[in-house]
Amino acid sequence: MKTNYRKIAAVIAFIIGAMAVFAGGQVVLGKVMDYYVIDWLPIYNIIAGLISLLITALLIWKDSKYAMPVAIGTLAVHGVVMLILQVAYSDVVAPDSIKAMIVRMVVWVIVLSLMLAQKRKDQR
């Protein structure tokens, strides 16, 4: 069986995007959380999640020349948001929000690693 790491990466990108849309959507639709929610964070989750599942996952799946830059950009944007949360909102950000951002960043490192593994495999 030939393993296609790119397809696995695309499925993971789709899933993490869907999870972000679900998490942000719950808050936007009125679910009351038992912690303070930073106003813009659920909107960011929805937008980043939609981009991940509708654009990035598709680009990865189709092996687009834009897949790697967009995946790197996604990880970078999550990193910037994490930095903002840690610096500007450190006194109010919920631990759950920090954990979610860490999970997203780790998942995107995994996605990028799978994409790089596929690229090396293709070059052989």
C-alpha cells in the first residue's frame, strides 16, 4: 500500500478547520461559556477554520503549488494570534483558549511535516 502523506495532511487540515468552526460557532450562536471569551476570538476561529477546511485542505489535497505557502501562513497566523493572546490578553484569556491555540499550532506542524515527507518521497 502506498501511503500518500499529502492526502493525510489534507484530511487533518480539514478536521482541525472544522473543529475551529464548530468551537467558534458555538460561542457566536450564544453558548454561554464558564469563562471570559475575548470578543474577536470566536470570529477568528470561524474565519481561520473556514479557510483551513475550504481552501487550505483543498489546496493540499490537489497538490497545488500554493499549498505549502498557505499551510505555512496558517501556522504563522496562529502563532501571531497566540502571541497576541499571551501579550495583550494574558490577564483575561481563558486557559481553554490557550490550549486550543497550542493544539492548532501542533496540528499545523504535523500537517507541514506530512507535506514535507510527501515532497521528499516524490523527489525519490
